[in-house]
Amino acid sequence: MLNLVLAYLGVAFMVGLCGIGSAYGLTICGNTVVGALKKRPDAMGTYILLSALPSTQGIYGFVGYFMVAGFLTAEITALQAAAIFGVGLA
């Protein structure tokens, strides 16, 4: 049971930290786009596209969850749980 809790904690870190990093990156890019649009308002489409790129980090967290979802069973070993926890922190 403790192994499963450790694995789920790793998954929570994986999805949560990716979401936090994505939100932080979007904030930085959004602020930069607003500043850049003051100088070149004709390049708005390019700037909006580039400002959305950090949102892919949140998607990577969900993809990581789907990759390890098959291992989240009651028979998980301590090594597998520690590996999922480590991947979640990384």
C-alpha cells in the first residue's frame, strides 16, 4: 500500500509541477508579448503563437501520467514506486 501511495505522489508531482511551470512560462511570455506589441503591432499573430509555446509543458505532465498509468496497481514493487516518484520530481 505504501508503494502505491509513493507512486501516486510521484504522479501528483509530475502533473502538478508541469502545470506550475507552464503557468509561470505563460505569464512571462504574455508579459513579453504585451511589451513587444507596443513596438511592432503588425506582428501580433507571430507573438501570440510564440506566447502559447510554454503551454506544452503541461501536456508533457499528462503524457507522463499516461505512460506510467499501467504500473499503478496494487502489486507495484518498491523499486517501481521509487522510479515513478523520481521521474515525478525530475
